[in-house]
Amino acid sequence: MSQPIQTRALIIGTGFSGLGMGIELQRRGVDFLILEKADDIGGTWRDNTYPGCACDIPSHMYSFSFEPKPDWNYMWSFQPEILDYLRGVADKYGLRRYVRFGEHVARAQWEDTENRWHVVTKAGQEYVAQFLISGAGALHIPAIPEFEGLAEFLDAGGAAFHSAQWDHNVEIAGKRVAVIGTGASAIQIVPEIVGEVAQLQLYQRTPAWVMPRPNNAIPAGLQKVFATIPGTRALLRALIYWIHESVGFAMTRQPALLKLGELLGRWNIRMHVRDRELRRRLRPHYRAGCKRILNSDTYYRGVADPKTELITERIVRITPRGIRTADGVERDVDVIVFATGFHVSDSYTYVDILGADGEDLVDRWNREGVQAHRGITVADVPNLFFLLGPNTGLGHNSVVFMIESQIRYVAQAIAAVDKAGMQAIAPTRTAQDSFNAELQHELERTVWSTGGCSSWYLDDHGKNRALWSGMTWQYWLATRSLKLREYRFSGRR
């Protein structure tokens, strides 16, 4: 057994959160390491390589404010370009030397007598750190429904995989392919593969609101303008930001305004789908925004393609030859793609975390619901920080904006510990409870609670544990400075 590796701060993950946190700690002279379960950096944008994978937030906003890229090829960039951006950021700031690849965190335990976190990976390596920062986020554990018969389908020679684990060794050209799900991944996959498969079966449980969105390449001349004329890129970023904030205002304060978006969504269906019955089955019956609003100019064309069959009957089992639905129909399938999203509300339960006095954080969250103070720190759990933690996801704008706010907040907390001459910091239960009570009260009037749908934003008890309740500038204000009265220090040095 190798010796424990000591560091001041330990970061989990190398997506936007982990890399951004590393850059900030490097700037402040705080010793740190980053643990990455894979063999390369990139997080979500490394893992998701399915056909058509792209971001639904404009790239000039979905990037670090301190590391702008003027020459994005598309307004809404595709996965390879975003991954190249992250790799470029990691290389520019020399972050790879801090990363320990192939280290999948299994458990973390706070030792009261040492005022240190002991983190053990699945490979058995132990790390000891004063501060533990999770940059893992919530969209990294694929959710695959437990369909009866899947093993028999695979044994019979069929192929099946999640969209975030796309098997590029499986040939889909000329095959009968089933895509299960009609969310953000599916609307990109369907139009991308329909031209090469023999048949596409699209299994829809709930139709999505899909708005039209052209995504033409950004002309080289305009890229040059952003690169050479000061202020143009910043002006574009500000314009994008406030357009998206206006949608956020409707979602969080005036859901009735979203009816305007519904008119656009219905127009998008009519423009691309001639069949009246198919249009009826594609039309959502809940308020736009209740589930994530999607954007595509090509999805409905893919659904309307003669090779595509939209199936709305419930799947009852997977057979050795294909998929059987509740109406008794069995359809032969060669390849199944699960575009079924991720574990979100329970994603934090996949790592064993023992806090002060050996308290199991997963047990606490199972009892009380997943919650944190300002989405970052946890009551009475010393020196533990979450980036994109509970209730800091967004339904309308760039999470990178939220990440930067949180990175600054975490750095302030570490600096506060040093200034106080102490070893640890944790929010009080009173501060956390007060914050979350107000948060949940605000969420009650948002479209996610009033829009008439169920979604992955809600946990098993119907509580929204995923999204921020207001505008992103409000979160920026809420995390602009660490309020010491909300915290308790411990462990004098």
C-alpha cells in the first residue's frame, strides 16, 4: 500500500468547475491536487461524444470570463471544440501537473483530531487534505432504466449503451436503432443519425418544447472582429447574458410570459411536420420551461423522416430481438441508445462522505433532502465545498457563470480560515436552514413547480434540489462575499 499523499486542497474533477478552481487556487498560492477518474481532462465534454453533441448555451457565454475565445466556429459550439477549449485552458495554466488521472474517489472522511479530510480512491490510494472541493457536478452518472430483458438482448448479439457512453465501435449504418428518450441529447442524436440508419425508433414518454434555432458557422471576418476590436466580444457576451436572463425572469417570476415561447414551439412543429397526428403527439401539454427548453432546427425534420417511427406506448420489456411496448407490439432492434439523462437529485450519494463526528452525509441528505448553504458548503461539515452543488443548476443561462461565483466564494472561505488562524470552517445549521427555507419558498412560484410537469429537477419528494430559484445576477450578489456571521471556525492552529 502506497503512502498517503498530502496536499492543502483536493479538487475532484477536471471539467469547468475543477479547472477553474485550480486556476484560482494557483493564483492565490494555495497548494492543491486534482483527482480525475478518467485519463484526460474535460468532464462532461470529454464523456459525451454522441453524434451531434453540442452546447445549448452560446459559446461566448459558456466559457470562462477570464479566458475568452474570440474565434468560436459556431455560436452554439459542438463537443469537440468545447473539449479543445478546456484542454487549451488546462495547458495554458499548466494544470496537468496537478492532476492525478485514473483516480475515482470512493470515500472521504473528516478526521476531527487532525482537522483533515482523508480521501480514498477506488484504486486504494489515500489523499490527505485540509480542504475538499467537489467539482464533479451532477451530470456525470448516466441514468439507465432497469428494463427487464436487457441482458438477454445483449446475449443475443444486440448492442445497447447510454448516450454519454457512446460506443463508437458499434456500427449503426444500415441498422435498426432505437433511441429511448426525447430530451436534450436525443434531439441532437436523432437528426444526426437518421440519414444513415435503416430504421429509427424514437421512444417518447413526454414531448419536449423544442424552439427553432439556426446554428450557422460564425464567419471568419466576424471572428477577426472579436479578436482585434476591443470590447466587441465583451459586448456580445453581455447581450447574450441579458437575453438569457430575460428568459430566466419569465421562468422564475412570471411563468405566464412563457406562453410566447409556446407559440414559437408550436410553429416549429408545424414548419417541419406535415402529419397532423404526429404533430399532436409531439405537442407538449405543460408550460414551456417546466422541463428544460430545447433548441433545434433539425429535430422535427428527423422525427418526420419516413425512416423514423415515434412510439409513445410504455416500454414493458426488452426481448432478445427488440423492444415490446404496453400495446403488445414487439419491434425488432439492432442497437438501443439510452438518451435517458443522468442521476441528478441523488448524484451526491454515489460517494461515501463522513463529516464531523463520523456523521454520514448521505444519510443526512436521505433524511432531509440534498441541500447546502448557498449551494456550496454544508452545515457542520468542515472544509467541504461543492461547485455546482444543490440548487445551483440553471434552466436558462450558463452554469459557467455560476461556477465562477462559487470559485470566488470557496477561495474567500479558505482565505478566511487562514486570516482567523484556524483550521476549519463550516456554516451553521441556522444559516443553512434559513437560506434553504427562503430558496424553497421562491421555487414554489417558478415554472418548475407550477408548470404542470414532472422533471429531473425534482427529487422523490417533489422538491426542486437542482435549480437556482432566481436570476444569476442575484446568485452573484449572494456569493460576492463570505458572510462570517453565517460560519463557525474550529481547530486553532
